[in-house]
Amino acid sequence: MLVDSPCRQNDAAALRTQWGFSDALTDADKLALVLTEHRLELRKLDEPKLGAVAVDFVTGASAHRRKFGGGKGQTIAKAIGIKAKAGLKVIDATAGLGRDAFVFASLGCQVTLVERSPVVAALLADGLQRAYQDPEIGEWMQANMSLVFDSGIDWLSQASTDVVYLDPMFPHKKKSALVKKEMRVFQHLVGPDLDADALLAPALAAAQYRVVVKRPDYAPWLDEQKPTLAFATKNNRFDVYVNKAIS
């Protein structure tokens, strides 16, 4: 992990200790975490034009989606079952950058984000801490979003919740691999979730009401199990496995 701001040397040292990051780069390194004055970033060193990847729940796309994204009428909200019950407890067992989890939280769900990559978890933790301090959204963010650094499979095996949400990394078609910079960086960092199929059974055991799996429209069902129903968008599909009706 590198430091871009001299005033944050102590913060960088604490992060290295917490997450086990090194302060040195090798010639083979193509990704680097960089602590700037305001946030923690992930940069792809061999493709600087991609820009940095960071977690920002306060401004930008997250703020726009919170204010103008369609609320409970969004397809993802329907899949989760938000219209049927307020205050659902949701485990996002493949949290990534937390964008879908933020939608759930902004609609009143209590969301536990589970992430097993220390790099991604560190980015999430940084974004959450900044959001917790924001005067506009900080209070409900602290109430509705929390992070667990663990394997989704392991965490689900001892968890209980209303809904489990899964969005495992799936190999993207070549023509779509360049669409989002985050996807290119993530594929380089963690690759596809080769154990994704193993998530479904513990998810179904942990969820009182349903499991929702986000998939590219061309991807097969998770663990080859047909869902109870599905909600389709332009590029994605939300497969819903119902344990019982939400009431």
C-alpha cells in the first residue's frame, strides 16, 4: 500500500497492520492501494487511464441513485421483497464495492456486507467510515450498513437473516469486459468466484424468506438450480429462491 499524502502516514501504518498490506511494490505488481488525503483507492498501475477505484456512498453515482433511482420500484428492490416488508435484514454475502447493498440500506433494510478479499474489504471499510461521518446520511448508514471481513460461505453457515443477496463474480464476455473500469480491476484482483455454486446451499439455510442471486443475462443458474422466479433487466437477471412468503 502506498501513501499519496504525507499527513496520512500514521493512518497508512494502521491500515497495513489491520489488513496485512505491504508498503513495497515489486516489478510484477500491477495493482496498488493508495491512501490519498481523502480516501483509499485501488489503482491499476499498467492502465493509469482507467483511473482509481474507490468506495463512495456520499457523492457521485451512489448519491444520484439514492435520490433519483426509483426507490422501491427498482427491479432489485422488487427482487429483494422490499415492497412486501419494511426493515428487512439482508446479508450481502459477496459485497464487492457495496453498491447494491447501499440501495437496500437507503430503502430501510439493515444490511450486513460480507467480503473476503482484504483489499476490497479495506476499500469498503474506508467508504463506510467516510459515510458514517456525513451529516446527511451518516446516522442511517451507521444503523443500516455494517461490514464483516469473512468468506461468504463461512459466514452464512452460522448466520440467520430475512434475505440473502448474492452477486458472485462471473466471467464476462469479451465485448463487455471494458464497460466498467471496476470490473477490469476486480477481474485482475480476484478473478471469477470459482466456488460461487457453494454459496447457494448455506444461503438458503440462512435466509428466512428468500435468496436473490444477481447474474449476467447469459449466465446459468447458480449451482444449476432453477429459481422460483426471476426479474430481468437490460443486462442482468435477479434469480429469486423463495423459502416462504414475506409477511
